[in-house]
Amino acid sequence: MTTARDLALVAADPRDRTVVEQGDLSLALAGAELIDLLDAEALTLDGTLLVPAGPAPAGDRLLSEAAQWLADGGPGETVDDWLWRRGRDLAGRYRTVLEEEGLVEPERRRHNPLRRQHTAPADPSAIRAAGERRSSGEPMLGALAAAAGLTAQGGETSDGLDDERTTVLAAVLQAVTELAGERQRRTIEAEAFDNIWRGY
């Protein structure tokens, strides 16, 4: 399993009742894909610039898709640019693929159609293996899980990561912070608009 798939499986674990913002998870998954491409030597970094270095390993269609996106990004794309471009709706894409592969399956709809859907394992061994990797203290998966909101920030450390992986992790954390700020801004604006209509 790749880091991105393990992160998606950890997020899909129905035993974990943590409510995760899909945008945060999507950004973390886009960062995890960069880590996987670095591990596969399909990518290097020149500072914060992405430099394609070879094809993605065969056998993982999402990682192959990410490598194609990397090639399509053209010269001069930064880690930050990638996170926002590739991360759009990426959590939903991973969930769909994991469902198609029988690794997770959607729970039955409850009476409330607006309730956020969780997933239940079709094959619990995949989620169990991802959870074991996370609990083993593997720094990159732990840090990305924290960035996505799956665990409290601060328990994970980037000690032992090289400069390229530290750069990716820092960009993910910054992007998640920016997205949280944007959500807060929209909430404040919506509340102000509601107050105008109420005559406050």
C-alpha cells in the first residue's frame, strides 16, 4: 500500500468517529501522493518546485494518475500549486476507487439523507494494516493524518524526514491552515448576512 492509500483507509475506518473535513483530507492525500512519487523516484524537488523524474510504479492506478497530473502540470509548478490543483475533491476520488476495489463499502443510508456518510470495511485486513502502520509511529503517515484532522496535532514529529519530505509536509500544513481560514471567513460572512436579514 502507498502512503496515500493508507491515509485514505485510515480515514475510512468506521471505528474512528472523528469527523474530518473533506478538503483537509484531500490536501493531505495530494501531499501523500507527492511522498509516494518521491519514494518511487518518479519525482524530485528543486526547492519547492516539482521536477518529474520518471514514471510512477505500475499497479496503482491513482498513483499512475497522479504521475500523469504531475507531467501535465508543466515546468515551474510548486508543491503548493500541486496541492490545490490535485487536491480538489481527491478524498472522494480515493473513496470511490477503494469502494470499487472492495477495500471499503458505503454504509447503508440512514433516515437523514444529509448526514455525512461513513464507510465500513469490505475487507477489514486493508484498514487494519493501514491502522497498524499509523500506530507504528511511521512519521510521514502520522503527520499527514494529523494534518487531515484524524489525530490531534502535536503528537507527531517530522524528525528523521529528509528536506524534500519536510517541504511537502510543511506545504500540506500551510494549505490546511489556509483552508481553515477560508472556512472561518465564509462562516463569519454568512452569519453577518443572516444578521442583516434579521434586522440586527
